[in-house]
Amino acid sequence: MALSLSPADAAKVALDPGQWGHPAGEACVSCHLKASSGLAAQWQASAHQRAGVNCMDCHQATAADADAREHEGQVIATIVSPKDCGRCHTQEFVEQQGSVHAEAYAIIKDRVPALAQNLTGAAVQAAGCDQCHGSLVKVRGDGSLDPATWPNSGIGRVNPDGSKGSCSACHGRHLFSKAQAREPEACVRCHAGPDSPDKEIFEASKHGMLYASQRDRMNLDAAQWVAGRDYTAAPTCVTCHMGAAGKLPATHDVGLRNAWSLNSPVSQRQLLVVLEDGGKLELPASAPVPKRGAEITKADGTLGKVKSVGTPERRRQAMSMVCQECHGKPFTDAFMKQFDAVVDLFNGKFAEPARAIMAGLYAQGRLTPLPFDEPIEFTYWELWHDEGARARHGAAMASPNHTWWEGMYLVGRNFYSRFLPQARAAAGDRSAALVDAQLTGDHHQWLTDPAAGNPILGIDIPLGTDAVEAPR
Amino acid sequence: MSRLGVPLFITRHVLIALVVGGIGGLTFAGFLLEFDRFTSRNAFCTACHSMTYAETAYQRSSHYNSASGVRATCGDCHVSPGMLAATWDHLIGGKDLLKQWFGPDYDDPVVNALLLPEAAFAARAWFRDRDSATCKRCHTMEAIQGKRADTAAIHREETAGKTCIDCHYNLVHRPVPDQSTFKRDAWNRMIEEEFGLAPGMAGQMMADD
């Protein structure tokens, strides 16, 4: 894996300027300064305009394109896909196509109906889920884009040309400002809210505090933006997950430096499998490491050939290189230890037992296979998907509040006061085998000593009170 | 010279011929005007069942429902202004009747929808060939204000070399892509979905017709 190749700068467009400046593109602007003038005015202020890249350079299409349409004598497409942007921004395109972002639709495609269709209704998919995960854009027979699938700029959008994702998920069109994309706000539309409160976590962290108070020293408009060299005031989301730092090159593969999966029922240290076709795949590190040249099924169901495999240690090393632009190595390593310990705690104390209990209840027919028709399914889902994710993200990005009150505190509360009682009720006479048998080990020992008082509740319990039985 | 000062070649027979011819001519012109008027009415056009599909979309358009109460009829848009041109259009339009009788089953809603794009392309070409003459019956370029801020400026400054239909298509009837980007397969799939037909049925129906 080329994690530590120089140069550390953003990729330059390698094409000759003769490749753009479409002759028909100049004519668009005069009319579009009158119709939808906002977007034309933004383009006028853009680096694209200064470089001579016009409307048609991005919006041109050939008649055979699925979403091609005639507009004022030109054949154009409304959607500018990553493949279109990739005509000039080749490296970014290749990195982005292989990223976990590009698979955001494919990864949840089979799961979404349980929430979007069953629990609520189809209408919410277009306006909710798909706006972050991306839609499978449908071009209707009359050439129009199906409003059930568009407008959409979700990061894993499946485009009519087959490419995945949407550059405008992060890069606001039509200004395409570097500074805007480097701001934490570029990520906020999706990385916020109960299940992935990364905006809130960043803001509550020391990094976010420094960013807010020293934003004028972030050098956000700089041509190159290498952490430790072009700015030192604070990191943003981009800095750690994508940005150049020291010798570490920038990347549009946003998950590259992530050693853990943090949004899964049980976190896994993950291998990054790089495929011959440029695609990538996350595999749990516990799985056998695939051999170079082996065939492997990708997230979208197609096959790919293994080119190389990045270990979680290597990925962690890349992330740590960013940290070490501002922190010492012992500091960085110790921080990572604190983070890993929270993930291991979540896994061992809550996630693994809860998953085993649920599996047992399903296997014994104590729960129906249909998700969300029984209250415990909400409890379990939120345990890992909401508060569990908050705790793990909070620890990863140094927000004590999210690690604890918004995260692990709720995991603990809901595990003991909701999940276990619901599980025991569902298990009925088999409660001991299906539920309590999973609660062995040190993690749950504290429950066996109900007489151990503590003043935390603010109540003085007189000594000599009859011991109560453990609430089993 | 006769007593009335009429030239000598105006004999009685010539005079009768002039009067009869004049009255005949006027009657014929009147007939044509009435004929054009009669055959331009919505009721006449939709006397064929096949045309009622076009009517359904039209009745939802602003050319049917306008706030001011102005309502364009079929003929207002699809028959040229002027008696002779209108008569000619009706003469040529006779081929539609022949197709209705001897051609594909346009009365079948599926066949009608499948063949709509070709009809739309022909209608657009017809408008273009006449420099959108029928639009201009009602719409005067200089008077277009619009409701949005720059509609007037766009019409004033951005329309050189263009005729109304170049921009304003898919205005009244069911939307059909421009011929340059039209995809028969995609259209057929859409119609099949709409009528609950098995994939491939549309192509089969078109081949049968």
C-alpha cells in the first residue's frame, strides 16, 4: 500500500488545458445569469472559470448516454458524475471510486427496506436515507430523472453512467471552493445526528475547540494544504481522514486510515483489500488474509482480483502519522490505546453478549425473523447503531461527552435496564440458557454483589438493610 | 360604347358569368373558412378515439386552463393561420385519417403511447418549418414579460436564431425527449411498466402493427 509515498500535495490535473474550454460552453452563461443566476454567478467566481473550464466541459454528454438530453441545441446531462469529474481529476476519481464512501449505497441496499419501507414508508427513502447514502438514479423512458431517485447528491449514489458517488456531496457546486471542502461543515450533512454525531464530537473535542477559536489561522484557501506545514492551528475532518500530513499523501479514499469498523454490531479491526480494478474491500482482520490474485466478492456483488492487502496496523500507522505532525509518538500511541480500550470494552462487555443473546432468541424461535416487530429489536439496534456508535466515535475523536454520557453510559443503561429484561421476557422459561449464560466473565460480576452500596444516587442507605437479590 | 358606359366586351353572357362566378367564388371561400373552422374544433379532432389520449394531457396544460380564460384549441396550434394554408394543412392532415383507418391501432392506448414519440417529432418539425407561426397567433415576442425576474430579458437577448418550439417543447402533451437523445428501448420499457406488460411486449406489439 502506498500509504507513505511523497509528494504530500494534492494531485494536479495532468491534462493539457486544450482538453477543456468546450466551444459551446461560453453561450450557456449569458442565459444562465438570468435563469438560475445563483449557480452561474458561483461558477463565475470559481477556479474552474479562471482555468477556462466552462459549463459544457462538465455537463457535456453523448446522445447514447442514458441521461442525455437536448438543451438549447446541445446534448447535455444534468448529473455530473465522478466519472465526468474524473476526466480531469483522475487521481481523485480513482481513489474515491474505491472508497467506503463510494459503496455507501451498496453497503446498506439490502438493509434499508426494513427501516425505510417497513418501519416508515417509501417516501422517506428519497428524502432521508438516500440523501446521504445515495440513490440508484433512475432515468425514465421519457428522459427525465425519476423524482423518487433524484435530486440526490448522496456519497454512494449509483449514477446513470455506472460510476459511484457524487463529488458534490462534499464539494458544493458550482463554486467548488477548496476552503469549503476543507471545513468540517463539508461533512456535517451526513456525519451528524444520533448514529454518527461526528460533527458534534469534533465540536466537543479539543481539536474542534481549537478550530473554532483559531479558524482565521487555518489557511483554508491555500493552494496546498499539508498539515504541519501549511497550517498548524487545528485539524478538521479532512486533515485526519484525507489530508496530506508530512510525508503522508492526501487521499480521496476516506476510510483508508481507519483501523477499526466503528459502525458495526461488533467492531472489527479491518483489512483493506485493494483490487486489480481499483476497487477496495474491507474484511475483518480475524478472517484469513486473501492471497494476491485471489478472486473475491465486492460490496456490490461483483468479483474482483486481489492486488494487495493493507493490515489494520498499517492503517493505524498512517493515521498516527497525521497525529504526529502535532503530537509526540508516545502521546499518539497512548491515545490510540485509550481509544482501542473503549472499543474492546464495548465489544466484550456489551456487543458480543448482546449479539449472542439475539442470535439465540432467533434460533429458538423466541423472536420472529422480521426486524422491528418486537421492542427488543429496537433496543438491540440502537445499542450498537446509535449509542454504541456514539461511544466508539467519541473515543476515536476525543469527545469525552460522547464517549461517556451520549455513548457508553447509555449503552450500559440500555443493556441492563432494557435489553436484558426484554431478552429474559422473550426467552421465558429458557432465560437462563439463552440470556444469563452469555453474561459470564468479569464484566458482569458486579451484579452478583447487590449489597455493595455507593453514594452515587444521593441516598443514604442505612447499614444492615436486608440484602436484596440480584435483579435476574 | 353602350349607353351605360360599359365596355363592349362585357356582353350579357360575360356579365352573367361574372356574377355567377363571383357568387360561386365567395360561396366557396366561405365554405373553406367554415370548413377550416369546423375541422379545427376540439370536438372534431377528438371524434377519433385515438386523439382523446392527446386531449387528456392537453386538458391538464396551461393552454387549456389559463387564469385569463384564453383557451387554445387543437386547430389554434396545429392548423396554420390563413385560409389557403389552413385548407392545405387539412388536406395533408387527411393522411392521419387514412392511418387511423388502415394503419396501426391508434385507438389502443398502448399502441398510441408507443407511437407517440414519432408523432411528437413530426409535430415539432412542423412547427419549426413554419417558424412557430401558430404560437405567434397569440404570443407576441416583444410583449412577453413572464412572471420570473428575467423572462423578458431572456426572450429579448437569448433567442437569436431560435424559434419558439426550439425551447418550448413538451409544453402541452405527454413529454417526449428530443429526437437526438430519444431511446426507443427505454421508452418501450416505460410504457410496458406503465401498462403492466411483460418486458419485450412493446417491441412485439409494434412489430405486429
